[in-house]
Amino acid sequence: MMYGFWLFIHLSGLCVWLGSLVAVGILLTAMKKQIHSADVGALVKKTVRTFNFLTHPSAFLVLVSGVLMLLQMGLGSDKPFWMIYMERVGGMVILLFIVVISMMGRRMVKRISGGVAHTASSSITSYVTGLAVSSAFVLSIIFVVSGKY
């Protein structure tokens, strides 16, 4: 009974997390061309703040629900590769995502507040690259787990 609940939380958090990664990456790429406008700068700041508000809790829920499901399974050391990959790589990706993307977002907001369009634009590019790398890691985990390799 509880396993089904945690699986629902896990998959829901994963959908919100991955969907937000892709959506914000597309939005920021579109906004990058008009970053010299003060209105767009304010919109980028609000977008990053809303993104953090959605993704960090959802990524944390994915981590916690995954750990609780693994504990309920009680497999010990006889886990298949896909489960080890999900456990180790998935946990590392979530923790690195929360720390690195937070730092990159903070740096980007500071550069946008500084008003220099070139540094703000390059900061958005590096932030979107970080989102793309995070998405690729999440998709690799989904691929390995769904194929049960």
C-alpha cells in the first residue's frame, strides 16, 4: 500500500522536475535575445525564482520517495544493475542538481541585475546548458530504469 503511494510521489515529482527543466530551458533561450530590456530582465529573475520553487522540492521528493521505496523493497546487496544505477547515479544527480543549479541561478540573477547585456546573455547560456545536462542525466536514468538493463 505505501509502496504505491511512494511510487506515485516519485513519478509525479519526476514529471514536474523534468518538465520544468525543459520548459525553463526553452523560455530562457527565447528571452536571451531581448535581455537588454529591463522588463525581460525582471521576467528572467521571476522565472528563475518560480523554477527553483517548483523544481527543488520536486527533486527532493524524488530523492526521498526513491529512498523509501528502496528501503521497503529490502533487497540488500543483490540488486540488479538498473536499481544500483537508479540509486547511486539518481541520488547524485538530484543532489548535484539542487546545489549547482541554485548557484548558477544566483550568479545569473546577479549578472542580470548588473545590467551588462553580454555577461547576462552568456550567464543565461551557461544556465540553460546546465539545465540541458541535468535533463540528459535524468533521461539516462529513466532509460536505464525503464529498460531494466
